[in-house]
Amino acid sequence: MSLALLSLAALCWNAAYPEPTIQCGSENGPSPEWKVQHALTPGDLRDLRVEPVKITVEPQEYSLLMNISWILRADASIRLLKATKICVTSKSNFQSYSCVRCNYTEAFQHQTRPSGRRWKFFYIGFPVELSTVYFIGAYNIPTANMNEDGPSLSANFTSPGCLDHIMKYKKKCIEEGSLWDPNITACKKNEKTVEVNFTTSPLGDRYLALIQNKAVLGFSTVWENKLTRTSVVIPVTGESEGAVVQLAPYFRTCGHDCIRHKGTVVLCPKKRLQNSLDNNDRTVLGGWLPLLMALLVVTWVLVVGIYLLQRHEKIKTTSFPATTILPPIKVLVVYPSEICFQHTVCYFTEFLESHCRSEVILEKWQKKKIAEMGPVQWLTTQKKAADRIIFLLSNDVNTVCDATCGKNEGSASENSQDLFPLAFNIFCSDLTSQICLHKYIVVYFREADTEDYSALNVCPKYHLMKEATAFCKELLHIKQHVSAGKRSQACHNC
Ligand SMILES: *[C@@H]1O[C@H](CO)[C@@H](O)[C@H](O)[C@H]1NC(C)=O
Ligand SMILES: *[C@@H]1O[C@H](CO)[C@@H](O)[C@H](O)[C@H]1NC(C)=O
Ligand SMILES: *[C@@H]1O[C@H](CO)[C@@H](O)[C@H](O)[C@H]1NC(C)=O
Ligand SMILES: *[C@@H]1O[C@H](CO)[C@@H](O)[C@H](O)[C@H]1NC(C)=O
Ligand SMILES: *[C@@H]1O[C@H](CO)[C@@H](O)[C@H](O)[C@H]1NC(C)=O
């Protein structure tokens, strides 16, 4: 009985003082209240805040909006408050401006909530773009009269990029792999190899896995276009325990600039194979024995069958010439220091070694030798030793790449000088000689500006990966000439 009375009392209280809520709608033009003079107007807001929120539109599809919240001042002018207007200006490529008006459903009877806390409201709307600056202004209605300064409150909000825990749900970010978790595990199998496992994504078809502590110890490209767990064994030159695995994906929308992931190389667990074999010996053998017997019988029947067939048809087997395994060709790759080593040079080296039967000489991997011999001597020696010299050009200068490269190079970049201009000058005289010219190739990934090195225009030029096959042919073609002894005496000086 008393309970019923209590709830009745609560109902009456609510009916007498219904709590104001908000009803918001867009209002880009001036508010109707502007046109009327008001003797008294409400004060300004106490606080205004903005944060991005993720709203799930459909499974796997999200909308990123602003959650704009404001607090009203607890003073007597609150009784005059009818609405709050919020306007958002975005300053990205193009400027946009839009406003929303939130009407309070009831007049405010109290300066605070019944609990004693200040009145606080929030509005969710206004789409948030990536890395954009927004100016949010809010004022109370009725506003001050035409020629008076209206009270208002403003806030700045700079939306974060794809790395943010909310913004990563933006469609563009998802396409760049923001939700992809490669879950990298890596372990040192022995002194020479590291095993790396990771989950690939259907967003792309290629990954570069790089093992590095201070220097790059080894790397490998993985081709896979489905979501699956892959495993790759990477040869390394140096102590790999505790080294970092860097995984650079190449997804369709971000290419070289996708979000990269890192892992750490630990020691591989020692396999206790003997034990498990002992335990499973009997059951395994018991299960497999009949199958093995059947296989043996089938094989025997096959062998006898083939033997009889061959005898019957008296086939003369002609011996095919054994495919001669040609020695790899030595390729010296020179590149300007602006090129991102990890993206471009590593990738290119990997390509040469795995697809064009080449052994690559890189300045980066012979730092010690260069220091001993001096760069000029080193270049001259390498020029003699190399079958081909490739100028790797790229105008692919972007900040993301540079930042990563810079970080990983660390001290290395301080003591390394850019060998490219030096190489260019040393090799330049060859470029005017028809006999020596064959040694040089220019390769670029994106249309590069060769203006500074116009002498290179006489060299064959290849656009990778577009002209990968032609490039490889050109590279190996020379080797055949060389091995066929067509290399003229004069060319030994090239
Ligand atoms: C808010 O109030 C104004 C003035 O009474 C009215 O024109 C507007 O339609 C209202 N907006 C909403 C969303 O109710
Ligand atoms: C929006 O912000 C308000 C105030 O901070 C908070 O109470 C509310 O839960 C937020 N809404 C969402 C959907 O995050
Ligand atoms: C917002 O940013 C502008 C320009 O950067 C600055 O002048 C202004 O003071 C900032 N306003 C607030 C409320 O932080
Ligand atoms: C990552 O891989 C490990 C080992 O394969 C597995 O135990 C773990 O559950 C995976 N974590 C995630 C988040 O998929
Ligand atoms: C990688 O996966 C293979 C096969 O599942 C497994 O045997 C190996 O232990 C894994 N290695 C690492 C480093 O996780």
C-alpha cells in the first residue's frame, strides 16, 4: 500500500516537473528568435566538449559522428532558455558549415537537476572525417539582440587519423588494414634462419617481412591474397634473438604507406619429438600399417605395369640436355638516399634475387668495406666486379615512408654519405662510350624525374613492376653474351 502511494507521489512529481529533454533538428539559417527583441536572454554555456563516436549502421559498417556535449550554467537566466544552437565548421580541403538546433522540451524550473547536478545534454551527429580540424560554436536561444555581443562558447576539435581506436572504423581506414591483426609470431630456428608466422588479409596480395635489430638482418616477400595463416622462413645474417620483425603490407588503397606491424623474434621452443613418438608409436603404426601394405602393393603393380608397357612399345628414351644451372649475375644497385630503403630497395633486391637470378651488391650491406676502402675505391672495385649496374630511381618521396626509414636507420644515416651522386659521376664517362653502355640500366617504380641525371637517358629504362619480364630478360641477356665470350677486350675496362 505504502509502496503504491510512494510511486504515485513520484508520478505526481514527474508530472508537475517533467524533466526537459532535447529535440534537435538542422537549422542552417538564422533562428526565428533573431527577428524579435528580447528584454532578457539566457546566459552562455558552461562547457562544450566534442569526441568522435562509432555508430554501427550495419554489421561491419560504421558511421563516425561527433558526440557534442554541453553543460548549462546554473543561474537564474536558465528559466529563459528555449534552445541551444550548435554550428560546426570543418577546415579540410573544402570548408563546410552546418548547424543544428536543439529545443528543450520543457522550460527549466530549476537551476540544476533534482539530484543537484548541472544540466548536461549531448547531441550525436555531424560526420567526422579523418585528420580534420573542426570549429564548434554553440550559443543559447533566445540570442542576444542584433547589435549586442551574444554569449557563446566554442571548441576546437581535430579528428585523429586511422591509428585512433575509434577512427580506425572509418571505411577508408578499414580498407587500409586498420582492423587487420596479423598476430605476428617469430622465432629464431637457428643461427641462419628465423621463422615468421602471421595472418594475411584479403585486402592485398603482398607483404614484406623484415628482420632487423640495428641493421637489416634479412627480409622476404610473401605473396598471398586470402585470409590465412602463413609461415615464412627468412635467412638472416647476424644475431636474430630479440630482433624486431617489421611487417609491411601492400594493400590496394594504400600501397607502400599501409599501417605496418611489429613483432619480436624469440627462441624457437625445442621440440620434444622423441617423447611424443614413443607415446604414439603403437597407435600410429597400428593405424597406418594396413594402408602402408596397400600402398606397397599398388606401387609394385604400377612398376611392373610400366616396365611391361615400356618393353612392349620399345620406346627409345632420348636423354634431355640437363638444364644447365647458370651462375647468378652480379648486380650493383645504386640509389639516391631519398629512396625509402625498406620499401623500395629491399623489395627490389628481393625481386632481383628471386626472379632474375641475380646476386645483389648494395652499399648498405658493405658499410665496413666502404669505410676501409673509401667510397671511390669501393665503387670502382664494384664496377669491375658487377655484370650490371642499376640506377634505381624514384620520386616516391612521402613523409610516412621517410619517418619510418629515418627511425630505423638511426645512427646509420649519420655516418653514411649518399653514394649516388658519386656513383653517377664515376660511371658517367662510361655512359658516353657505346661499348660500356650495356652495363647500365635505369629502373624506376614511379615515373621519376631524371632531369638532374640527364646522362642516364641513354640507358635502357624500365618501369617496375609493369615491365618486370622485359627487365629480367634484358638483365640476363647480357649474361649470355658475356658467357658466350662476346665480351670485347675493351669492355673489361668498363
Ligand atoms: C524548435 O523550435 C523552433 C521554434 O519554436 C521550431 O521552429 C523548430 O522546428 C523546433 N525544432 C525541433 C527540432 O523541434
Ligand atoms: C556522448 O557524450 C556523453 C557525455 O560525455 C556521454 O554521456 C554519452 O554516453 C556519449 N554517447 C555516446 C554514444 O558515446
Ligand atoms: C581554435 O583554434 C584557433 C586557430 O588554431 C585558435 O585561434 C583558437 O583560439 C582556438 N579556440 C579554442 C577554443 O581552442
Ligand atoms: C595469435 O596467435 C597465437 C598463436 O598462433 C594464438 O594463440 C592467439 O590466440 C592469436 N591471437 C589472436 C588475437 O588471434
Ligand atoms: C608457425 O606455424 C607453424 C605451423 O603451424 C608452427 O609449427 C610453428 O611453431 C609456428 N612458428 C611460430 C614462430 O609461431
